[in-house]
Amino acid sequence: MNLLLKRRNSISPATSYRNSAALVSSKSKLHARTSGFTLIEVLISITILAIVLGAVYSSYFSVHRALERFDKVALKYHEARTALDIMRREIEAALIKKDDSDPYDEEDAGEKLLPVFVIRDRDILGKSTSSIELTAFSFKGTSLNNISYFVEEKDKLLNLYKKEAPALVHAKEYKADIIEGIESFTIEILFNNKWIKTWDTLNTDKLPQMVRVSIEFDDNGKNVKLTEYARPKIGKQL
């Protein structure tokens, strides 16, 4: 016992200080090793982050492209349905002859009114493109207008246009874009239980019983055709 006490007493203060410092240094190194990141851990973290960000960006751009495509297609559907509805109303209000019940006076108009209803069939870029000319009461009011729908090619695309002008007064006609980038525009007449693609009231002296109007366009690589049916009503029993 005395020998142990002597050994403890024989340890100098400097030696004791060095031992304490070494112990503190070892603990600090151990703490640094356990609280830091190794190079491998950093590289793995960066790789995982890159994979996650890539997936997020890919999903974002996929959704963005899908929304853009949906907006374009939805707009095309809306334009086609609106155009078909307007054409149906105009065809149903088409006029071929003036009679005593007509409120317009030919002498006041300055010239003889010659209503028309003409449908022609032609091909542009190998695609069916009909045209129609008619005299009809405007769906927006009671005015009588000369109206025509036709297709023109622009930059290898088929675009549907409309021209309209008052039928009883001299006025400048206006031209409007209806739909751009269609696949076909077809107008057919039901005659003798068959659908034909030409009609001229100068030869038939009457309006057709039924008209079928179709607009075809591309929907993500798939052609979609919208169709509307119209029955001219003026001068017929309801």
C-alpha cells in the first residue's frame, strides 16, 4: 500500500498534464470522426440528389408538355364545334327565292337579289376540302348576308376561312380565320338516299333536304372527325 502511494506521489505534475492533454486530444479526434462525413458518403449523397432532381424535372416537363398538348387539342375541339354550330344555323337559314313575304325591296336594294347555294368539292394536298357559298339570314340578327366557307393551303397546312358581306347593299366583305391545321373539311348533300359532294341551286332550283358538314383534325396522331347535320328551313313547312 505504501509502495502504491509512493508511486502516485512520484508522478510529476508535468507528466499528469501531458496525460490529461493526450486524453482530451483522443476524445476530440474520436468526436470529429463520428460527427463528420467521409468522401464516399458525400459522393453517395450527391448521386442520390442528382437522381431525385432528375426525376422531379422529368416529371415537371412531362406534365408541362401534356398540359400544352391538352390546351391545343381542347382549343381545336372548341373551334371545330363552334364553326359547325354556326354553319348549321346559317344553312338552316339559307334563302333561295324571294317571295311576297320577303321584307326586302329589290328596287330599294338597287339590284336584283340572286340568292345562291353552291357546294363544290376539291382536293388540296390530297385531302378532301369542300367549299360552300350561300345567301342566308345571319344567325346574329335578321340581316341577309352572302357567306362562303373554303379551305386554303398555307405552309403545307390546311386552314378553314370564312367570307361574309351584306347581300342587299354594297359593302366590303370581311375574311376571318376559322380553324388552322385541319385534315379535311367536307360538305355533303343527301340526294336520292345518297350523299353527294356538289350542289348548285342554279341547276336544281331548290335547297337540299339535308346537309352534312364535317371537320377533321389531328388529336395526338389520331384523326378526329366532328360532324353536324342541317336542314334548310326557309320556305318549307315545319
